[in-house]
Amino acid sequence: MFVPLIPSLLRKYCALNQLTLRIDPKVLGKYPNLSIACLTAQIDDPSSLNNLVEDLTRQVPTIVEHLNSVEPITQLPEIAVWRDAYAGMGIKPSKFHSSIEALSRRVKKGDDILTGLSVVDLYNLTSVLHGTPMGAYDLKKLEGPELTLRLANPVTDRFEPLGGRPESYPLNEDLVVYAAGDDILCWGFNTRDAVISCVDEASRSIVFLSEATSEAAAQRPKAALNALAAQMAELGITTSDVQIVDSSNPDIGL
């Protein structure tokens, strides 16, 4: 016989089963102005995004004009700030590019950044158009109660990079990573995703993330995800409100 949970027990049950996004205090100590904007979405039919992806693709030439306005591209504020952040992790910004720098370089050269995965194409185009790094994870693939932005632990951490080899992405104690337990989900803030949590053709429950490490860029992630949420809402896609994780609010429930 089914016995309904009393409200207090129901709240406790939901809390225990809710995924938390958290910034580790050590990361905030190194990057006190760090903030993460977060948006979750239930995309039951990824093909419904195709027309939106086409619309955003048509806006890219306008961004190319902006990218061509400064030479070299690394002098653009939205890219320079991430070069500074990467130098602070003890890795060479010239070798390991933030996702926004990597995408911007490809767009500037005229390369096609479409992958054929509509969700990935959507957040990559949104990233370029708003000048902020962006990534996404498949919520169904995440195990454990917590998704944490923390410093890497070279002794215990595991990382299987998507489209790469682990030895190409060395770990050090200053490296900032997204992790669930000992599994690294993204290397170097937003440089390289892991196989275990990446968005694929079967992904439906998605969390989108965008970061800023400076006060000057703090509004970019929120603006990008608010635009993304509004565009998906027009397609009938259910999304959460955009939430912010920062020094004043270091953890949220997804």
C-alpha cells in the first residue's frame, strides 16, 4: 500500500536527491570575483532547436566584425580576462585556450563551428554572440549530490577528455576544474569536457553554465543565459530561472 510522505519528510527527500552546484572556497580565494550563471532545461525534442540554430548562425558575421576590430584577438577584453585566469592556473594561455577564445578564433578565420548536435551548436553560438564561455552537461549522467568547481587533485582525480587523450591535459594543484567526486567533468574552467558528462544525441535534461572571473565581465554570463532561456521558452521548452553562484551565494540547488 502506498503511504504518502508527510511534507517535512518530502522536503528532506527532495533535498537529498537534488544536485548542488558549488564553488569551492579555495577557488574563490584565488578568483574572488568569480561567478557562474546556471540554467537548466528539459529539451525533449532537440530538433526543435534547428531553426534557432540557423537564426543565430546568421548573426555570426556581425561578431566577426567585432573580432576584427582589435588585433591581436587576445587584446579583446572578453578574451584577455581569461588569459589572465589561465596564467593563474599554471598553464600556458597560448597553448590552452578558453572556450570563448577557441571559438572566437575559429569564427574569425571563417571556420564552421557547427557540430551537428543542436544543443551543442546552440550554446556555442550563444557563447560567441555574447562573448562569454559556455558549456553544458547531461544531468542524467551526473552521479552524486554535488557538482563542484574546485582545484584539481593530481593524485586522485580522473579525467577522460572528449576527443582527446588524458596525457594532453595535465593536472596540477592550481588547475580549476568542474568535478563530481573524483571525476573531472571539465578541465581548466571551460577548456575541455569529459566523456562521462558530455551532451550527446540522447541528452534531454541539460544544465548550461557560463563563468566570469572579473567584475567587468560579470553581466555577460547572466545575459547570455537569459537570452538562451527566452529563446527556448518561445519554442515551448521548459527552463529554470537563471541562477548565479558567487562569493555571496557559493552553492545552489539545480
